[in-house]
Amino acid sequence: MALEMERTLKPEILAVRLIPNVHPDMAKALELLPGEKSLALFTCNIDDPLYIGGDEATKKAEVRVAYCRSHFAGGAYPSGPLSGECMLLLAAPNPAEATAGINAVLEFVDSLRYSTVTLPGVELAPTLVWLAYTISRSGTYLSKEAGVEVGTPIAYITAPPLEGHYAMERALKAADVKVGAFTRLSETNYHGAYLYGTQSACRAACRAFDEAVLSVANDPLAFQ
């Protein structure tokens, strides 16, 4: 019987804080821009929601992604119970805009679901987790990361390394999209890429990515 994909894995924000008025020495250390007086800090048990959520915040508030970085080896090796896989810092001119950015991130993360499939007979990490998500209109953060204009649709795809490489190639063949950025292996041992094109092309790329990852899960050794 073929394995079926589910979309039930919900990411979780582990901690969030607002710094209304950042100390000047801290602002200098973080290389904040002139006029950026407030900070919003987040950690999440999975890293992708903070990358996409940070970009989403730039579309709904006057904020800038000052820092977003995945933690080495991911959530399996956290430095503390609230560390998770990633930390995001949003810089804003005042507490009101920082709060609006926080609300945008929280709303997005609450709505996101990952694709999963559980492989029978596998004792070590039996659940395969991946994400193929269409961003209909990129914000300032991911536009810069992908090297595209603000407002460009992006297919945000990520999966374990082999599955990710294979599925990305299938997605490129299935839809009229181009590679904006590409990570062979992230700090969390995942493959990831930003593909861009029209909204419909990005959705088609995400569908092809899902199907390709699922095909590997269904028969990992079928290379022909």
C-alpha cells in the first residue's frame, strides 16, 4: 500500500520578547540601522516558519529582519528548552511597529502545517518531514535573499538532503520557475531553495516537490 502524505505537523513558537527601547551598545553590536529603536525576538521549534514569518512581518509592519539564523544540528541539539531550531530578530522604529511584526509572525506560524509521512519498519527517525510553501508576494527579507524584486512569488521548498535535491530538480522540470537561492545542506541538515516565477508556477513547483518527496518515501531504493 502506498504511503500517504499528511499536513498535520504544526510548528510552535517557543519564546517571544519585545524590547521597546534597545540600549545603544546593543543596537551597535547588532548593527541596527539609524532609527531602529525596538526589537522583537523569537525562537521556534522549526526554523522555516521564522524565515517565512519574518518576511511576512515586513509586509504587515514597519520592521526589518535584522537577524535570522538556524541553530547547528537543529532542534535535536538545543542549547536550552526554549532554543528550538532558529532565532529571529525584527528591528522596528518603535514598540507599536515591533508589536505589529510580532503579531504577523505569530499569526503566520499558527497557520502553517508541514507535510509528513511515516515510514514503516524504520526505528530511527521514522517520520519524514518537509515543506513546500508558496509565498504569493515576497516581502523585503526573502526578496533580498532570493535576489528578486519585492512582491515576487516564491516557492519555499525544504526537505532532507537527498529528497530535497531530487524533488527540487523535479519541481524545476514541472513548472516555469527559476532558482533564486539554494542551500545544499543547512545547519539543521536540510536541503532548501527559493524558486520564483508566477504564483501558478510556484504552486505547480510545490505540488511537484511534494509528489517527488513522497515518491522517495514510498520506494527509497527505486532509482530506475
